[in-house]
Amino acid sequence: MSPLIEINDPALSGANTILIDARAGQDAHQRYLAGHLKNAAFVDLDKDLASKVTDASQGGRHPLPDIHDFAILLGKLGITPQSHVVVYDDKGGAFGGARFWWMLNAIGHTVQVLNGGLNAAVKAGIELSTEEYTPTPVSPYPVSTEFEGTVDIEETGNAAHNESRVVIDVRETPRYLGQTEPIDLIAGHIPGALNLPYIYNLDADGKYLPAETLRQLYNDAIDQVDHSQVIVHCGSGVTACHTLLGMAYAGIIGPKLYVGSWSEWSRRDLPVGTTHR
């Protein structure tokens, strides 16, 4: 199954399909109520897909929630191992959409992201709902002990200087180069990491580029490195998931997520890079 689904796919309205609207920002719920796909349940990036931040130097600005709390959330959303889950957000999947996709994959559940997000539905002329949708809850989702496919700060730092590994920073180039930093305390990047902004994944309509185009884009960055030795990060482990989704769509399976990302690294008094690798 492709990790992406198009707005005209009949599977979107299948009997076993559960729609998830995963937005981010202080006004995320208000935006959801202003218009969302019919029967889409709301999930908040900050409240549901991350744990509360007590110290960003230990896990970054969007640390993963406890896996058992996530299992309870999935149960409240009516998601079982047999559910066909489709998730979207209003930012082309770059925020909550891809993060939710990654988290479900990390517990072994296949999930699809609506290509183009909410904007694709608007462009297709689909009538949006303004009513809160309440799913029928089920038992907590059966989970293992941890999310699969993550690496920590030490492994990431070592990998950035290892010729047999690649660390990819998907933030905008001015942030990577230390020219500006609108969110975190210090500008720059992890020394040795290369820059491949997540926005390169998208076309002018906010949809993913064709799989073949993305495969070439990623392979140019990864070169001959084994896919399992690739680490992707961003500011706080959210938009990195957008590139991990693009990689999966392009058939590149195995790259890992550094969840803490720059928000953790930049608070540890560690070396900072300000030039391209």
C-alpha cells in the first residue's frame, strides 16, 4: 500500500476507513471546526502526538509521548490493528499529518496520508464539515515497548562524522546556515549534517512530487549509503517525518528519525555548523 492516497480514491470513504485530522498550532482546533473532512476526528500535534516539554534539552520541543498513552489515544479514535487509517493536516502533511503517519508506522500499523492535505479536498470541491466528529472508542491499541526507528543525540552526532552514514537536516536553508532562527535559541546545524529542505518534496500545489523524482532527489543526497544508516531530523522531529514519508513513497525504506532534532542539540552546548557540508 502506498503511504499516500489521493482525494478521489474511493477508499477514503470505505467502511473500515478512519479519518484523522492532525493539525498543529494554538488555534488548531478552531481551524478544524472551521472546516474539515466529514467524519474526520481531530488530533492535536502538541497535545496528542508529543509529550509535555519540561526541558527541551532532553528530547527537544516535541518529544514522543509515552507509547502506552499513544495506545490509549488510538483506542479513543476507534483505531484497531485492522483499521484503514488516513491522516491529513492543513499544511500538506508537513506537521501533524506526517508525524501521525510516522508514529503509526513505528508501532507497525500501515497508514496513508492524504496527498495535498486539506487543500486537495478544497481544490476538489469537496464540502467540508464544521461539526465536531466523535469516534466510537475501542480498547487501547496493542503496542510493543517502544517506537521503532529512532536514534538519540549521541548516535546522531557520531553518524554525522561517519562516511558510511548520512544525517539529513530538512529545515529551511537559512536556518541550517545559521542566518536566522525563529524558534530555537541558537542558529546553525549539527556539524556534518547535510541540508535537504522538506519543501523540496512538494510541487506548486503542495502535493508530493512523483516517486521517481523524489527517489533521485534522495539518492543524490544519500549516495551509496545503506538506507538503514540514514538519519533524518528537523527542528523538533515533526517536519522530518514529512521527508521520511517522501522516502517511503519513493521506495527508500529504513532511514531513522532523530526526534530531539535541532531543538535538543542546540541546547546542549555542542558544536554548531554554519556552512554547507
